[in-house]
Amino acid sequence: MVGADAVNAAATLDAAAARVHDLLQLRGAHGVHWDAAAPEWAIAALAAAPWVVVRRAAPRDGCLAVGVRGARRWQRAAAWLAPRHAAALLTPAALRGRVRGLAPARRRLPVFRALHRLETAWDCGGPADWGPGGSAGFELASGTASAGPLSDLDIVVRCAREPALQHARAWWQALPESPQTRIDVLLEWPAGAASLAEYVAGGSYLLRAADGASMRRHACGEETA
């Protein structure tokens, strides 16, 4: 399920080109390296859907930190990928337009209906660079049924710098009501990531970075998102 919205990685992709939450299509499962023996479920998952997600860790020995996901919620494994083994890259923002390519029964799942409502809610005044992560994002990238009736909608918002509180609060207030689906929004900027819900509360928030998490306070003044 790779189309015009995919970035052809070819031999040019390096560790700096991929960002946390990007999805990478593999040229082959042999390019994935493990710190220990690979779980059997992970080998089967990669055979069925040769995609991995870039995780929040610094590259090591020229390899990207990636995550492998299986069919069950607990099936998540950390691994490493040499960039030359990535055939294509999809960002969260590139995945939004792929909902129309799903089968009608899949589009009717609560998580994809919530994504449509969010698209409408953020059409004017929403963030410029955002898209789905989690099970919805994986399904939209790989074409493998990954989301279920109870799936949360994980959203990644990418900002050039720490977003202004006034902007973040506007995005929060515009979130549509979604009784069947929890919408969890993560703000990403070069310094790390923070939950939108926690960020808009003011005061301190937890910043997740590649070298760990720490409590931060909002920058003085109103920065531009």
C-alpha cells in the first residue's frame, strides 16, 4: 500500500532523514537487527507486514532505532535498522489522505471516523503538520488490519519549536467529541514531545526526549508553532 505519498528511501535515507513516528517499509526482514533473539511473533509480523516505526532513541552505529508491532497490544519489540534497508518512508501527515483507500468496513471503524471528524475540526486553525500514529497509522501505511473497535486515535503534531500555549489551547478546544474513541494528541518538536492534554494545563509538563524524560516549564512569551 505504497503510493505517491511515500518518500522513496532508495540509498539516500540516513539516520537524520527519519523522525520519530515515521513508518518505514523494509526491503527485507534481514535488515532488522536485534539486541537479543528476535521474538517469534515479530518475525511473523514482519513477514506479513514489512513495516517498522521509528522510535524515540538516538541512532546507534548508523542504524535507526525502530519498533516492530504485532497483532496483539503487548506485541511490541525494539530493534535497529540500517537505513539502506528502508524502501520507503511515510510521515504521519502523509497518512491522513489514505483513509479513502480503506475498504468501507474499515473506514466505518470508530477510530477512522474520529480521524475524519478531527480533520474537519482542524481544517481551519489547526496545526499544519499532523497525522495518525499507533494502530491507525500502521494500518494506513501497511494496509494490514491493525485497528479495532476499541482502538484509541493517536495523533502526532509536529512543530518547528515549542508551540505557543494559545495555539495549543486552540487545538485542544477544537478536538471533536468522540465518545467511542479516545483521542490522544502528542506534540513533537526538536527538543522532544509532550502530551497536548498536559501541555495546555499550563505550568509544568513532561518532555520526552531520546535521552529520557524530564519536567519542563513553558517557555516565556508566546512562541510560534
